[in-house]
Amino acid sequence: MSVKVTACAPSNIAFIKYWGARDLSRALPVNPSLSMTLRTSYARTTAAEIDGKSDVIELAAPDGTLTRAPDGFAARAGRHLEHLREWTGRRAALRIATINSFPSDAGLASSAAGFCALAFAASHALGHTPSAAELSRLARLSGSGSAARSAMGGFVLWPSTDDDESPAVAVAPPDHWPLENVIAVVDTEAKKVSSRDGHRRAATSPHFETRLANLPDRLARVQRAIQERDLATLGPLIEEEAIELHLIAMSSSPAIFYWTPATLAVLDRVRSLRETGLQAYATMDAGPNVHVLCEADDAERVAAALEAVPGTERVLRDGMGTGPVLVDRHLF
Ligand code: PMV
């Protein structure tokens, strides 16, 4: 009888962003990135070997219903499974079902959690247990670079060395600094331009080279602020970085606009919160939603303030998380 395995893998939010690739199909980045692993935004994926030649890829609904995954997603997952079969040396077809705990395709890094959970569950179902470093490399082979950072908890740097093929490494464990991440969801529609296209266009921005020249210093300062748990230093750096990602996107050819008026309204509210003395700082990925980082004691006030911004559809509470785990809550 085939083994059924279910993995939960966390999403992550980047403080220093991966934007622009040397090799997009293998997600080899032009710059190192650094993220915080999340606690409540995760993907849950069940994998089991099946008879036959073709993989079966399904999406689970919250009520447990399973439907065939759309062709594009199934094809991408199938290509990823080929890498996992190659790594494990076992050529078996797999049944896969997956669900996210958060809205997909809304700039909440659904691909990071999803492909990391797929790599973890499928390699176990194929009889192999990857180390965190191996999982990081396997997750990246999906083509989602941020998935490489979801293989471990805490604050995560990827790549870990000057070699862009090196896996991610945790630079501080989750209990080093349990920051909270309050997410203002202003739009849950699938984004119109994928991060894949964003990476492809990044180098067309006239500001891209300047960004790359400035990044090593910013990364070093972010790492120091994390080591010193210094939010007053970290916060402005991560805001500057997020705005720069969007500057590159908006000045790419063709231009990409991920922000909506509600994004700007949330950013404005975060600035007003700071004027009241509260330490809260925003970052955004390739989407309109805003992640606000703060200390645990301030999360309630931040959430209430974001809920009151016209255009906020809902507020998600998240925070520091640990790495992927296996669970018994199977999806089939
Ligand atoms: O992992 P990808 O290819 O979906 O790209 C991630 C891009 C950003 O989320 C915008 C930045 C990041 O480092 O997570």
C-alpha cells in the first residue's frame, strides 16, 4: 500500500526582496533576499503514490471537496514533481491535493508555501526525507525562488553563500524575535502580472543597476537590525526596500502597477500610526496587499487601525513561524 503523507509549509514575507533572475526556470536570483517565516499563512499538501503513468493534481476547498487543478497549475506542479522523482530516484506517479490557509495569488506568496509543501510531501511519499537545506533547493526547482526560504523557520537568508545555487539558511531562529505581521488584504483577485513576468522585466528598469549596487549595504544593515532586535532601524529599511521593488516594477518595460488606491491608503495609515509613537512598518510583495510588521504588544492596535481603512477587505493576523512539518490531517 502506498504511503500517504501530508505536509504543512509556511509562507514567508521578504524584508529584502528577490526581484530579477539570472536563470528564471531554476529561480537563480540576481541578489540575495531575506525573509521572515510566517505562522498562520501556510499550504497543506497531501501526496501519495498511485498506479499509472500520470500524476493527479487536485485543489481542496475548505469544506474538503477536491477538484482537478487548472491546467497551468497542474503542468507546473507536474514539472516540479519530475525534479523530485529525479532527486529521489523513484519514478512513480503521484496523487497530490493542496490547500492554502490564506487567499491564493494575492501577493501573499502562495507559491512559496505551496511549492515548499509539495516538495516536502512528495519527497516523503517517494520514500526520502530531505534535510532543510535539501528541501530549500528542491522547493526552488519549482521556479519559485521564495519557496527556497519557506524550508525553515525564523529569519531566512537565500542564497546562503555567494553561490546562487546554494540553499537558504536561517540567520536567526523563530524565538530570537517573535515579530507580528498584520496583513491588510485590499484585493484577493489573482494578480494580473505574475512575479515570473516581474522578474523577467526587472532588468529593463533604468533603476535596476542602482538597486543592485545599493543592496549589499541594505542587506547588511537589515541583518544587523535583526540581530539587535532593533525595529526602529529595521522598519525604515524594509519600507524603503518594498517601495524600491515597486519602483522597479513601475519603471519596467512594460510597466507593472501592483498597488491600488487602497494600498496607498493603508501606507498612509501606517505612517499616521507612527506619528502616535507606535512602531509599525509596511512591506509589500508583488501585489497590492500590505504586511505591517510590529511588536506583539502593538498588533491589536495595528489590526484595529488597518481594519478602519476604507478599501481594506479584511485583516489577517500572522507572525513569526517555524519550518515545514508533517501532519495527520490528510486531504484525501
Ligand atoms: O518566488 P517568486 O518567483 O514568486 O518571487 C517572489 C517575489 C517577491 O515575493 C515579490 C519577493 C520575495 O522575495 O518574496
